[in-house]
Amino acid sequence: MLRELKTFIAVTRYGTFAAAGMHIGLTQSAVSAQMRNLEQALGIRLFDRTGRQAILNAAGQRALPMARDMLETFSRMALMDDVSEFRGELKIGAVATAQTGLLPPALLRLRQQAPLLEPKLVPGVSLNLLSQVDTGEVDLAILIKPPFELPKELHATVIRQEPFVLIVPPDMAGDDPLALLAEQPLVRYDRSSFGGRLVTRFLREQQIDVRVALELDELEAIVKMVEHGLGVALMPQAGLWLDYGANVRIVPLGELTFHRELVLLQRHSQRTVPIQQLFARCLNP
């Protein structure tokens, strides 16, 4: 029944049998057959099928957290206390700046202590990674702290604070960040992202009505736009652009400085798993 439980969780995440099948490598008919097998084994219906949608009914909503717990219990059966002998896969979700910042040295330390481990990096934006940890598709993830309360099954540990700064083209005059924001076009950090929401809150609190030149979510791409004179940008002081010397001028926000927090997100039930504890230590040696 383990494969049926995995497929059940995938259907709840992707909303239809066809979409779940596409993501886990099964045909729609195979997904349907597995869900029939699961419902027959349990003696209950789990979904209200409306058109193409597979919506959990009350029984399905009750069964979902138990299905996740059962899969987690099964996975823990194969774990060893001696992490140096661990041979499994560890799926690590990470936002872009973590992939090029925190992760490389952490993964090197992880390999030195658990040489048989097979890390798998899963890139993504914070909201998607949060959902993937919640559903068990990744074991843990490094992402920007969400601006809302986490589900009770999840736990976030702050691993880094990154201050926001204003970046401007190198030949642009002025050191008053609020005046520059009011006067110049803004290359805006995607307002739907967790970091972008912090920028939105800052602009609202300072009562600045900005002119948006462009909106995007990649920090290095934002820096390139500013380098070419497209506008100014509020962004965290993090990423490869700091290491390689971007052709921009940094204007500090002074007492108005706000931060984004990078967190290690895990399921509560997985925090005591030895290999996850080792990974957390490798992030903060």
C-alpha cells in the first residue's frame, strides 16, 4: 500500500489524477487504479470527484496526515544511527541565493561526514518549497521565512539574517534612499515572493508611491537591470553579485533597514532524524 499512499499524497497536492501522474511518472489510468485500490482497502471514499478535480472529502482530509505519518515512519525504519554509513538520498530544497551561498560549503562538510549519502538539490521559490516540505516531496528546504504562520507540522529554524539595501547605478547621485525611491524607476523584487512582500510593506510604511520599471524574482537579474540603468532596486544584501563585484552603488537604509530571514524548514517529525540533524549542523558549523 505504500505506493498507493504516495500517489494519494501527490493527488492531494496537484489536484487531479492527470497532474499527479505527470509529476510522479504514472498514467492517469494508473493513478485512478491505485486510488480505487486504496479506497477499497480502507472501505471509504477519499475524494469528491468534480469534473477533472479530485477534491478531498471529510474522510480524505482525515486520512491525509496519517498517510504522511505512515510514510515517514516507514522511511525512518531504514535509517541508521551512524550517519557515516547512511546510503540513502536526501532531497534538499533551496532558493537561488542559498544554492550559491550557504549550500556549497555545507554540502562539502556533509560529504566529509556522510560520504555515502546522496544529496539531491531541488531548486525553487520559497512558497513552492514550503509546500514540497509539507507534502514530503523534499526532506527539508532552505527558504525565506514566510510572512504567515506555518502549519503545525512544520518547523522553521532561522539560519541567516540578510539586510535590505538600495542599489543604484554607479553614476547616480544622491544618498537619501527615500528620495531616490520616490524619484527613480524601481526594478521591483517580485511582490508575490516572500522577500518581495517585505519590500511592499516597507514602501507602504514609508508612504512612497514608486514607478515600477520591471518586476522579477532573481536577485542577480535585478542587479543586472540596475547596472544597465533601468532603475534602482531594494534587495537583500546577499547573492553572487556581492562576491563578484557588481557595477552598482549600495545606498544603506540606515535606521530604516529591514531584513529577510533564511530558514531551514523541516517537518516536526523529521527534526530528530540523525541525517537531518547532521545537515543542520553543517549549515552552522
